[in-house]
Amino acid sequence: MKQVLLQITCLLLLTGCWDRIELKELGIVMGVALDQDPDTGEYIFTSQVLKPSALSTQAPSSDNPVVKVISTGKTIFEAIMKANQELDRRGFFAHNKIILISEDLAKEGLIKVLDSFQRGKEIRGYVYICIVRNMEAREILASNSTGIEPIHALHLKKIIENTDYQFNAAKMNMLRFYKESLGSGIAPVVGVMELKKDNQSNKHIQLSGGAVFKKDQLVGYLNEKETRGYRWGKGEVKSGALSVHSIVDEDRFVSVEVKKVKSKITPIVKGNDISFHIQVYGEGIIVEEQSTATWDSNTEKLQSMRKQEKKIEQIFEEEIKMAVEKSQKELQADILGFGNRLYKKKPKTWNKIKMDWDEIYVDLPFTVSVTFTLNSTGLMKGPFQSEN
């Protein structure tokens, strides 16, 4: 009897998944764009679905590796399901790399737009979200502007990831957006994509600046300088190039590779007065010097480096102030998270004023101090120069 029971148990454990879906039945979605029809108010859902046969290594094909599918619906989920009316595979979103959202939708609020993705849990929290400016989001997803990657959604994802090596643009994933937009004392700043034309009228996609949100609604933009200031203040810089006027020749430039930036935001509470101090520490190396002037001694070289550091510190300070002042006077959105820092460091003070934080923030005094260190000028004593 025991053997019979054991056999029955084993048979039950060895049964397959009754509700499984075979891989060949899935349409792997790589990128998504969300727009809104101005006439009907319905959502326009555009997805970029992988075509595995076009990527086969055994039988290479010149076909487009993705299929574009456009559907509409009163809700995002309805639009997703309606895509099955023209696509021969069910959409699978676990490998989605990017969600592009039109400017008009972003102004209305993103929580309701992203709700279906977040609630369903199929899309990962680390998927990037990006605001498309001055055009429909689907235009970016359908653009012929590509890089090395054959799949356009991967191309867009790599552009966003390259913000680690430049500081003129912001980036944001869905999980962090939810955390900041639903929290208090901090405003999300999302990456912005546009389709630009070069001198030959060729179109290319550019990630530039930042889209500032108040809660989950788009309220305005940071230009590239303001975005740099935002990122200096946040300490969100790994590497990038900064060009500054040379100390020895004001008409020429020095290129500095910024290697690391750290920041510390400190709330200062004195009675009813609240202010903030932003301390920024940076390091870098000189990678290019246009001036042909040379130094007569190591002491002169060191003094020149110190002066160059002061110039860089001045740029950092000006751009941080530019970003914060715009966020206060024009956008009224706490982009550096002053309120969040106050909550963590002075919770009693925060609890007293949190309901009035939006009004307090716009007139909040702050100071900035920057320390930047040039660790190297390269292997040369001075710039190259020709012999007469």
C-alpha cells in the first residue's frame, strides 16, 4: 500500500504546467511607446516585437529584426490586448528595454499610464522610461536612426546607459520613478529624447537634458547646463569630458576627464530658519591641452593646475546654482531632494512643515561649495609644440 501511495505522489509531482506558454508562441516586446489620440482621448500603444528569424546566425536575413504593432484603447491594458488582433503572437514584456512617453501624456501624470505595467509585474522595474519632446513617442520608436545595435530598442537603451560617460542628460527607470514620485521631498528628473537634424538634414536621435516632474506630472525641462548642475548636486557622475578655458591661454581650451563626483546635502536648522548646504567633491585628469605654452618649473606647473581646479570648481558651482534656482523659481519642484534630506536628518522639523513644503521650497536659501582635484596632466611636462 505504501508503494502504491508513493507511486501516485511521484506521478502528481511529475505532471507538467497546465497553463504554460511555449516560447514559440510569444512575441518578445523590446520597446514600447505611449501616445494619446487628441480627438478620441484613447491611448495609442506602439510596441516593437522581436522577429527571431531575422536574427538567426545560421540563416542570416536582411529583414528588419523587429515588427512594429500599433493599437489603441481606453486603457493601456486594453490597447495591449487589442494588439493581439493583428499580431500572431502574444506580447511578452519581461525583456522590454524602454518605455517612451509623449510630452502630452506626461503632463497629465504617469502613474495612471504606468499602472498596468507595474500592477502586472511582467515588465521589470529597471526598465528605462523616457519623455519624447516635440513629437509623438512612436516616432522615436519607429525612427530609422540606428547605431551599431540592429534592434532599435536596444540602441535607445544603450544611449540612455551612456549617460554614465556624459553629464548632459538624465536617466530614470520605472522603479526609481515610482519611489520618487510617490514619496515626498524629492522630484523625479527623467531623460528626454528628441529627433534632431544635422547639417545634411539627416535625422538622428539625441538624449539631452531632463524632464522635471512634480509628483508624477511633467512641469518643465532642464537644459544641458542645468542638467549638469543637477547631476553635480546629486553626485551622479562616473565619467565624462568637461572643456574649460586654459589658464595660460584664455583663447584655448583644456579638456578634463571627470572621473568621479560625490555630493553631500546638509540641512541647517536654526529655530524656524531652514537652509541647505551642498558640498561637492570631484576628481579628474587633463586629457587635452590646446595651448602650446610650457611651464618653466614643477612649481609653476603645480600653480597652474591649482588655478585650473578653481576654474572647474567655479563652473560646477554656477551650474548647480542654475539648476536649483530654476527648480525653485520656475518649476517649483525639489529636484535635489532637499525635503528628503531634511526628513532623514531632522525628522521632527520635517513633520512640522511637510504639508507646506512646496511653498517653503521656492524661497529656501542654500549655499554651494565645490572641491575639485586634478590628479594628473598626463605624461607630458607641457603641451606638444613644434620646433622652428
